Amino acid sequence: MFSHSLVRATTRPGSAGPSTLSISASTSRKAAFAFIRHASNSASNGKGPHIPIIRTLGQLRRWRKEARDKGLEVGVVPTMGALHEGHLNLVRASLSRHPLTVMTLFVNPMQFAPHEDLSSYPRTFERDLSLLQSILPPPASPRQLHSPLVIFAPTPDVMYPLKGELQDLRSHKGVEVDVRGWAEVMEGASRPQFFKGVATVCTKLFNAVEPDHAYFGQKDIQQALLLRILVKDLLLSHPTSSNLHILPTTRSVEGLALSSRNAYLSKAELSVGPILHKALASAKQLYEGQSQSESGTESAVSKVTDEVKDEDGAEELTGEDLVANATRVILEEQERILGITTPTPEQQGGGVELTLDYIEIFDKDTFEPIRGPIGRNREFVLAGAIWVGKTRLIDNLLVGWETS
């Protein structure tokens, strides 16, 4: 079914990944790539390099064994498809650091509640394929069907062999993974059982792919940090917690965090979406003592600052102060929208329903909410969720630390 060969990759200085490919008999770990060639299971729309598609565990394990036998590192980028630039940045990072990358494409039913958007979640495989092809180097010759990137796109019966194609997987028998103590707050409080679905499917994907490194986006920071806890507590070696990388959030020019669900937003809703980032940025700037003159939220900041002076006039900010600051920014945007009767280009968002789900500040290690005085040089996360129309948007900012 499969035939394999080795390809040497050369990289231009400063480039994001391999720039040229040429056949080589060398088995050098630094230069060699192992590739699957399987014409019937390779995806190509005639517009770019062929990308092998793996749909069964048997195919995946044969491919993974050869990569292991050749000493080649494998990175994994788990996704549910409906790719955007944020996903592509994760793939680019993996391609630039490792000879081989697996992008998993699986819409996981277990992480959707019965009332959520499983049936309507965007499924855009052909578009996803074109996007992935656009970031790969061209093949050395038209005959080559080799790729440093493969897609693992299993069906539900592959991922959940005891449950099969059933829609509500949580109501049936089988193994589930629950990271208790970390999965019930913030996103977990708003979406009960969500992280159990995420933890279960990612444990399965890690077991199936056995990646040396895994890549996640900061937009889903609670998910990524929870998975670091999971791999550490389950003693997983592929990946280890230190090899589970969290890359910065990719945003639109206006500051909206890129998300597959942004496709649900109308033009008016898109104009309102960035308010969550602005609210979190306002709270972060308040904590860092930065000027708000360019943020558009000066009034909200000054109100809170005046309320949190101690007897000596020094600021003594608490977690509740930062939450109140960000919340006030959202509420002011709600008032602005309600005041628009006839939207103009200068008054965007008229008629849009904006609802706050939560704003929270939490410790990055324990996930415990921070309510009292924060102090200086504290490492924490500012996170929130809003509803814009019928679409739920999440975002976060890191304070005192960076992802890696």
C-alpha cells in the first residue's frame, strides 16, 4: 500500500521551512525526511504539493514506525479543520523545527454539548487542503508525491471504537479522561464536560501519533495549559509537558483573535468582536501602569484607578479591580451599540447583540481565580468570553510571562 523514500531538505537562512527538496540516499537525521507515497490516499487538487492523508491507525502506525526507525522527529498540530492563519502558523512552526509534521483533522463530537454547534461546525476540507499546500515547498519534480506534512483525518469510529458514529458520545460506554481541579473553572464552568472531551481526544491523538512535540495556540490558553498538566500527570513521553508548545495568538488587524467560528459572524458582528481584546488589554495596561491615551478606554481605566488607592496614594490593585475594569469596557460597548439606531461607517455594530459570558483573572499554574491584591511581578492570565450575536468568542492575555 505504501512505498517510502528519503528526501534531503535544504533551508534558506531565515526561512520558515525547507525551500528545496532533492532525492538523496543519505540517512542523516538532520537532513533526511521520511515520506509516504500513496497516490490513492494523497490529497492534491492540482494546485500544489500532494499531501498524504492517513485515515486508519494501521496506516499511521506504519508511517510512525518508519519515522522512528530513521530517527526523525515528528511534530503534531491537532485541529478540527476550518483552518485559518493561526493554524497555519502552528504548522509552519512545526515544519521549521522538525523533519515531519502530522496535522490532525477531526471534529471531536465529545467536546460539543447537545445544544452546541456540532452539526453546523465548519467542515471545509478542500479549502483546508489548499491552505496547507500553499505553505509547503513545491516538489522537486512533478512525479514526486512526497511531503514533510501528512494529514491524519480519522472518522469517529476510529477515534472512539467502543462508541462509533454516535452523536452524543458522552452518554455511552468507554474511557474518558478528566483533569479534575483544572477543568471546572472559566471555560469549564461555561461549558461543562468540554475539557473532558478535549482531554480524552488529545490523549487518544497523542497515543496514536506519538509526537515528539505538539503545537497549540494561545487563544485556547486554558486548554493548552490543561494539556500540559495532563501529559505530566499521565507520565506521557510523547509529548512531554516541556515539548507541548504554546504559540502566540494570531489576530486580525483590528485585534480579533482568529477562530474557525469567526466564519459565523456578520460584517457588523465582526466590527464588534475585537471589544473583548480591547477590554482585556485595558485591564492589562491598568496593571502595568501604562498610558491609556491610545486604547480608547481611558475613562474606564481612570474610574478604577481612582478607586484603588491606598492611604499613601499608591495603587493597590486587586484581581477584582482588573475584572471590573475589563467588564466596564464591555458594558460601555453595549451601551454604545444600543445607542445606534441607524448605523453609519463611523458607528459600526448597530443592531448587534453583545453579551458578556465572563471575565476572569487566574493563576497560570493552579487555575485559581485571583480576587485579592495581585502584587508586583505576578504571573497570571486575563481571560474572557463574550457572545456576539449567536457566536461565542474567547480571548486572553498573559501578564508577567510568555508562552513557549
